[in-house]
Amino acid sequence: MPGRCRKPRLPWLRLGGISSAHPALAKGKNMRVKDVKKVVLAYSGGLDTSVILKWLQTSYKCEVITFTADLGQGEELGPARDKALLLGIKPENIFMDDLREEFIRDFVFPMFRANALYEGMYLLGTSIARPLIAKRQIEIAEAMGADAVAHGATGKGNDQVRFELSAAALDPAIKVIAPWRLWDLTSRTKLLEFAEANQIPIAKDKRGEAPFSVDANLLHTSSEGKVLENPAEEAPEFVYQRTVSPEEAPDQAEMVEITFEAGDAVAINGVAMSPATILTKLNEIGGKHGVGRLDLVENRFVGMKSRGVYETPGGTILLEAHRGIEQITLDSGAGHLKDSIMPRYAELIYNGFWFSPEREMLQALIDKSQEHVTGTVKLKLYKGSVRTVARWSDHSLYSEKHVTFEEDAGAYDQQDAKGFIQLNALRLKLIATRNRRVKG
């Protein structure tokens, strides 16, 4: 019957010496080949997802829809469309969506309100992109009547968890196909053999096989693997793509002013801009000054450690600026509470729980704290560093007359401190008295 998937005939079809389906597909408890009629594939146009596209067509005998998200990765997406057409995808089944504004407005900015850092350092550039990709993928699946989605994340990484937890939260009935956990294309050589056997174009650059793997979006670049796998070796300079070496950055510092409203950046140097435009501009400024480099050995959710080299120039500036404006607009109790929950919030994003109730609960608390985080911060960028040098706001809690070393015109009675100290010292005195008594 047209449009229905047929179970592959035994023995398993082999193309170019590479098995095109894995027996686990047929005997898996949760999903059989014949159960999938139409699948939405998160598709980049690269070798891995192109092989996956063909593998889905061959193994599942069902209709494939490709979805390519423009998150500001800085690559021309036209070739991905051309390759999808070449591999037999109908034009109406090719989705290429510009999600840059939604990405920054609805995912990155809410995260930055929390000053989120995973393990105290990582600005979560890859982690925060995955829930948006999954969200749009599920929307396309529902609109197109697809019963499955597929991704190209490997079985060793965090992305498989992020995609699949997001899919489960958004559509509990959707099936998820993770080829890297199913097929026997377990090496680059086998991928290339499969591609050649199926006339899949293979991009070649002047270095041949890429010496490291890159994930990029408007917030950051993430580089992993191959030349970066030994954490005892310094990352080569050619790994960095968005930032100049701090040693090669301009000898003249640059001043930048960022204006915030309710915790979100709205203008640079007095010029109002959209969220994506703000981050694009900050990337340009930060990259020029070598700001935002990070070499990190992190703990993956799946249990292993991995080494990543990250570039987040605009995000690093934005974090410093947001901290700067909070310094004068956020009450100490609110700020300290917010800082105490930040590691948990960051961990939820890193582990793929963006759509969980606990993340949404924390977000509500964080957003409440940002009601008066409005004002302007001046920052100085120089040779890889960015630091706040001034901040001002109509919502400021800073009172110069209370902290001045000059006459304060009665704004603060220093005698009040005596009782304050005595009350706070009382329990310490009682403990010390007890300890002396017991020792005696």
C-alpha cells in the first residue's frame, strides 16, 4: 500500500558491504521497522546526517522529512537543501527555519537571567540549543503527520539525552530513532563506504578529514575530539574560529555600554537592537578582543569526562554585564538565593531537562528576581578580558549617602551596629562557653 512502510526482507539488505539495517530494529521491544511510516530528521547536510537520511530510507522504507535549523551557526544552509533534494526528499518535505531570534529571546536570554554556568565555567551554548531544535522538530512532526523523529547524536554524548527528553516532554507518543545506537556503521571508514555505495556527496576540505568536531550556533562554538582528546596537550590555535588570540588582540582597550530591561539586554551603546542582533554584535566585538575562550574537561551526564574547547565571546560579555547591573539593582537576599540555585538550574539545562517542571519552577523564581534589573553597564574589553567599570540605573538600590566616608547627614546611625553585632554574637558566645565548660 502506498505510503506504508514494509519490513525489510531477510537476510538484512547489504549495500557496498555495509549492513543497512540492524537486527535490533526488528526485535526491539519498543519499536519495530513496520511501526514507522513517516519520520522527521534533524538534518545538517553533513556526512553523518546524510548517511542517516539514506539509512532511514533504506531500513525503514518510509517517508523522510528533513528539518534544518538556522541558529546562527554561520554556515550557508542552501547546500543542505540541495543534498536533501539529491537524496530524493520532496521539496515540500524540506524544512529550513530561521530560529535565531526565537533562540536568543526564548532560550538564551532566560538562561542568562540566571547567570547560568555549568560546573562554574561552561556557558551551555550547545545544551541550550537542543530543546529548541527538538521543539520545532516535534511541531513539524505534528503538522506533517509523522510518527517518529530521528537525530544524529551518538550513544556516548549528552545530545541524545537532550533531544529525547525534550521529545518525551513535548509528545509522549512520538517514536525516536537514534541510528548511532542501532546500526553497525561504527567507524568513519564505514560511513564513507556507505556514502560512496549510495552516491552520497562527500565534502572534502584542504585538510581532508576534519581534525576535530564542531558544533556552532549564535551563542558559541564547541570543538571536541581527535586533536583535542588528550587534555594534557594544549589546543592548537587553528581550533579557534570566532576569537583572535588574546596576544594578537588590539593594544587599545574598547569600551562598550549594554542596557538592560527586566534582566534582558535591549541596546548596545544606546542603540536598541533585537536579541539576535545584540548577540551578533557582541560576538563581533568580543571576538576581536579575544574574549570568551574556554578549555574545559567536563562531566557528561552519561558518566564520562570529555574535553571541549568553547568560544562564547558575546555570551561572556553579556554575563559580565548582567552581573554588573544586578550588583546595583538586586537585593542581597534575592541575589544570594538566586546564586544558590544557579548550579542546579545550569545542571538541568546541561542534562536535557529544559521542559521539566523543576526548570520551569526555577525560571519563575529567576524571572521574578529580574523585575528591577534595568539600567546600563559600561565594560572594558582588553586582550581576552572583559570587566565592568561602571553601572547606573533608575532602579538602583545603591545609596551613596549611606556608604560615604564623609558626613552622611544622619542617614545611618553607627551606634545601631552595636546591638546588631551583639545579637549575632550571642550564639557564638554560648557555643564558646559550652565548649570551655566541657573541656574543663
